[in-house]
Amino acid sequence: MDSGPAAFPPAGSFAHDLAAQWQQFWQSALPAAGQPAPMPQLDTAKVQALQQEYLQGMAALWSGGTGLEPATDRRFAGDAWARNPIGSIAARAHLLHSKVLAGLADAVQADEKTRARIRFAVDQWAAAAAPSNFIAFNAEAQQKALETQGQSLAQGLHNLAQDLRQGHVSLTDERVFEVGRNVATTEGAVVFENALFQLIEYRPLTPKVHARPLLLVPPCINKYYILDLQPDNSLVRYAVEQGHRTFVVSWRNPDESLAEATWDDYIEHAVIRAIEAVREITQAPKINTLGFCVGGTMLGTALAVLAGRGQKPVASATFLTTFLDFSETGVLDLFIDESFVRLRELQMGQRGLLSGKELASTFSFLRPNELVWNYVVGNYLKGETPPPFDLLYWNSDATNLPGPFYAWYLRNTYLENRLVQPGATTVCGVPVDLRTLELPVYVYGSREDHIVPVGMQGGGAYASTQVLPGPCRFVMGASGHIAGVINPPAKKKRSHWVREDGALPPTLAEWQAQAQERPGSWWSDWSAWLASHAGRMVAAPKDYGSADYPVIEPAPGRYVRQKA
């Protein structure tokens, strides 16, 4: 049987209907500017197999037989769904339709990126159209409305009005948290600030500290306190407890005054300026550094700029879930192509702001069931207040980005992957060459990370081990982009993987073949590595800053409290 591109099957057949619906979906879900995009063809054999699967599924559904079991999906797993015939049928039908649509996306004969975009669009539709999102079908919400005599629905409307006022869906009870009171509480002081960032120095918790201080560079697309949530899960506090004189960059939340700020500005006047300030405050010839996510990309760029100038003020660098090689960018690659980047350059390449709300929405819809519709159902249909969770409070504390910074980042990293091409891009007047970074590095990747994939296809976090020429230790942790990183040893959760022989073969698969799993957090492994690069122990300072860097205000400072 021919399995090439499908012409429409005979009129009246299910496959014909599927193909017609596919054409309608393509034109509505993936519109193109100007002329309509040519519609990819479908694999005839796969469409016919979907026909049989769908007909069998519908027959089982209407005969009351077994098929796709709602109980296997947590949206429909409650007893109320099983007891409600309408809800049960709606859930089964939805799961069947979603499965068929996913199969239809896989039947598209197109390049992998086009197929991935179609799958993403199908997944978004399936998540939004789930019967659990509608009071008419949600058996649990109906049961709760009856049990509370309608109070849950009234509270749901109240929650909806409140979220409309604040401009985002509540992921946690935000009234519980306050920056500086019960998140971002490690004691310290702001010892430097400029238009882009504040530099926080933390009070030592040990009588002696390592001679080499530690500077942490968090991502500027989020608030820094992901590294300092609460005392029992604060990487900042952990570093201080290990005897490191610790500093962190607290980014300013950009407003119109920073609408023209560029990538070069952030490298020269933020990352490099922070390195200079820490060295001058501590009088240390060299310091240790850590970059997280985009902060790691910025740190790597800054170190290459400094190396190009003949300066090597950093003794070691830690890169947490960081892209230096952007050849495997996971789900975010769906959004990036020449037309998208060019549009962003036209919109804000010279001046403008990328809204923090737009950034937050983009990341939330990468996991729509977990980070959007789950809360729509709980907050509005069931009238529930989500439980307090410090990480989700931080997740909702959005930040803006300067347009020129953002446009440069899109083109030079995600689209053209220039940082790993020696001399392909110039930053602060210096051709960037990561091969000049001969310092020791610690590279960490999270196994289930969907923002910075660990590198199953040859790129991702692991690829940094093939780019950086100095001594390198790679560690892989369990869980995702945030939960994998924020995993304190005291909680004894998750695992991490190391290779005792220190080998770094070309691919992650080869590395994993000889890796050993260790229970618990990777923090202890990193702490031991960092101590070996931190120098001798000296008396801890009694005061913050120095004569040239006086205390400006107590930590966490003003910048982190600014709202988008």
C-alpha cells in the first residue's frame, strides 16, 4: 500500500473527514503572514490506521466497554468522575480525540521542526479543551458545588476577579510570602549598585572563610532569590555555611529607563562589573563564580570577553543548567526561526521592553496542564486557594527584559548558535572565543529539564563539556530545571550521577554508560569541588563591603522588590 503523501481518501470516509479537519486545523492554528503557508501532506497509511483506532475507540465508548481509562489521567482520576456518566463519557471521548489528533500530527510529512510545532499546537488545544476545564463536565467541581451549596462557585468567581486584577493566574497563595520576610532572608547587605544590578554580600556564618570569594550570577529573566528562597532550601545560605564569602547579583527589573540596554551593557556593566567589585572588596586576586541558566550564558560570555582582553580574574566557574552550545534547545526551539527573530528585532531591537507577563505566560504554557489549567480548575471551578509554595511564588514574580538585549540573545544564541563558533560574534568589542576559558569548571544538568535539556541529542547542558577546554567535572541531577537545582542535601531527595574516572566522552549517552548513581543532592559533590578551588581559610570579615564599597541598604535590597 502506498504510504506516501496522502491525496484525500474517498469522500464520505473517516479518513477523508480527518484530512479535511486537518486542512482546517492547519489554516487556523498555524497562520502565516502574507500568503498562506503550504499545507503539509499526511501519511495515508497512518491516517487509515487512525481511522480504525478511532472507530474502535468510539464503538467501545458508546457500548460501555473499556477503552482509554480516565483514571490513568490525574485530571479525571477522582471517584466523582467514575460516578458521573456524563463526565466519564466526556473524559473518555476527550482522551480518544486527543490521542487521534496527536497521531494525526505524527502523520504529517514535513521536517521535524514543523511536526514539533504541530504537536505543540495539538497539545495546547487538547489541554485547553479538556472537559475538566468546564463546570458543565467537571464532576468533581459539580460535586463540590452541591456539597457547599454553591459557595465553591461563589469563591471561584471571587478568585477569578482577584486574578484578573493582578494580571495572572495564582499558582500559590501569594499573601503568605513577602520578599525579605520569609523568602530572600539570608542576612546580608547591598554594597554596590548601578542602573542594572545590586551586588549583595552575605554575612559569614563561620569564623573562618575561604580566601577566594564566590560570586553567583542568577538569570536576569527571573528574580535572584530562586537561589535564596527559605533557609532550608537556599543555595546562597548553603554556600555561606560551607565557609564561602558569598556575593550575588540582584538584577534590576527593567523599566523604560533601560529600554535601550543591550547584551553588551549587561556583560560589561553587570557581570564584569560585579567580578571587579568582588575582587576590589575582598582584595582577592581571583574569585570563584557560578552562573545559573541565562546567568551562566552571560557569565561564560563575560569570561571570554575578559580572556580576550588578556584578563583572567576568575579561578573557577560553575554552570548550572546553562546553554553555551545552543544546538539542542528543546521545546523552546519551536518558537525560534528567522521570521520570528526578525519580527522581534523590528519590534524592540533598538528600543523596547519584553513584558515579564509575556515571559511568564510563555514558560507556563510549556507545561499547560501543570502550570495553567490545573490552577484554572482549582481556583475558579472549585473555589480553592492554592497551597503556599515558595518556588511558585517566585515563579509568579515576573521580570521584564530590555528589547535590544532580548533581540541580540535570540539571534546570536537560539537562532545562529554563535557563542560556540570562535570569533563569530563580538561582545564589548571583543571576538568571543570560549576556547580561551582554560579555568576549571563544574557543569550541572538536570535529567528532566525542558528549558535547558541535559543533552540527549548531543547539545544541551552536557555540550559545555565539549566546548570548554579546561578541567571539567560534569554532574547530572534528577528532576527538572528548577527542582533539580534547588535540592538541598538535608531533604535527602532525588539522586545525582557522576563519573569517578572524570571522563567526558563526546555524547551524554557515552558518559551515562559509565556513570554511577548517588542518592540525594548534588550540592555536597559541588561543595567538595568548590572547596578545592577556594584557597586557604582566613578570618571571616566583620563588616560588609569596604571603604570604597560602603553599605547601601540591608539585603535583599530595593531592586528585587520591583514589580514588572
